[in-house]
Amino acid sequence: GAGKTFLMQIMALRLRQQGIQVFILAPLKGHEFAEVCNMIGGKYIRIAPSSMDCINIMEIRKRTLNTNYEIHGVRRNDSILAEKIQNLIIFFSLIKNDITQNELNLIDGAIVRTYKTFGITYDNDSLFDKDGRFKKMPTLKDLYNELLSKDKTKDLALMIEKFAVGSLSTLGGSTNVDLDNKYIVIDISEMNEHLKALGMFIALDFVWDKAKESCIQKKVIFMDELWKLIGTAGNRLADFPSGQRELTVNQPLRASVVRIHYPPRPDSSVVEHFLGKEEVVSPILTRGSQSPLDAVLGIHIHIVLVLTAVVQVVLMCFMMAVI
């Protein structure tokens, strides 16, 4: 109730007004962002078993792995499919924490065969049709059918059965939402504790692809209530975003990440594991006595929260006066 979410929305709206692409990932109370998002013509996406919104986890969106090609004009031919498969392996590790290396090897082969049925191979040119558009992408339902088709992988098909024919089948299809909007809110708050990490992975997989799509276009990623994910699924989710620190910190005009985080124990080793002991990628707004934001703004976080409360009162008075 201190106004952190309100402050974050104000920041997001101002950045969007400047032409900067904004992504908001909300693992808790995502509905709070829906009204403002719809008012400004943004896209509110709800990732949940009951929602019809779907972001295809197997969709390839990159045209190159070289994020500096717009500056240097050189595109490496590193395999985009190979990178995608590595991300999907993390996804399967979230589904089954005790997954073995042999099972991962079998899944790896099944993924390759699934893409091949759609004409997609390790050759980057195979990603596009003759008009230069991305080909139709496979889905988890297609992968499920591939796993069922081989005796040695039939048991592994049970891992994603719920995404193909079960209660999560709405998440296993093709993308059916606008992912090119300049203001996107992804709400995963309706995912239960066992599915929260999977929901965030689906969101992050898309957002990081967009973040690395261009080194010229500015983008900002907000993660609200990140504490809900600390410790989730044995911290395997931490392996995915932590690999993107170089993108957000060391290279110019990349995605800036603002994590709104209220840790239950500020000195928690879990927090250190997730964000790293030696570096803080971005400001973390907390209610604690100290904050990394102090070094950035030179003021205590409580002052920011007080100013936020004052802004809220002023806006309410202004609205009453207008009415």
C-alpha cells in the first residue's frame, strides 16, 4: 500500500509517451495494470488456464543472434534454432525438476524433429518463406504428438500432456495476441504456485526476444512483485534472465530492467542467488532501510514513496475539481 505499483505505472506511462516500448510483467495482482493499459491502447495479456490468450513458447521471433547488426551491418549465421532449443530445455527443467540428462537428450531430439516437420532446420534461411516472412511455427501440441510417435519418448509426452489436451491446452497453441504493441502488460497472477514459474518463463521468453531484437530501439521491462518468484522451482528460472545481464547493462540503448521487489528477508541468500552477489542489474524498490536506488537518485526510497503519495493526493484533488 506504499504506492510502488502506482509509481511504476507513472514511470511506464511517461516512458511510453516518449516513444519507448514498455513491457510490464506482473506475477501478482496483474489486473491493476489492465485499466490503464486499455485506456492508452496497450495490449493486456493474461496468461492463465482460463484465459484464451496464448504466446507460443516454441515460436521463433529472431532474425539474427547478432544484436549489433543494425550498427555494424554484419549478421552472423549462428543458428537461431539451436539457441531456441536451449531455452526450451530450461522450460522442460521447470516442468520436471528432477529431469535426467538422458531425458533431456531425448527431448532435444524430439524438438529438432518437430521443427523439421515444419521445414525449419539449423539453417537460418529455413525460418522464412519465399516472401521473407516467418514460417508457421510448431506448438507444444505438435511436440506432444512427436513424443507420442516414438516408443522411447512416449513417457516424456506425459510431461506436456496438459499443454496439448489437458487443462493448460490454451497455452500450448499458436500465438493469438498482438505482440507488436508498444505497451504490453503480461499478467500471470492467475497461475498457481506450481505454474507461476512456467508462466513467467513464457513471458520472459517473448520479452527477451523483443529486447534483443534491436539495439537502436529503446525498451523498458518492468517486473512487479518479483519476490513471488524467488525460490520458485528450485531457482531454475533464475538461469534464464541472469544470462541477459550483459544485454541490459553493458551494451548501449538496450532494454532497461526495473524490478519492483519487496523481499521478505533483505539479506536472504535466495535473493543473492537470483540477482547475483556482486552486481545489481537495476534499481530495486523496497521498503527496507537501504536501497540500491539511493545510489542512483541520491535520496532515500521512503522519500520517493512519500512523493508518490503526495502525487496521488494532488491527482485526486485535481480530478474532483474537474468533476
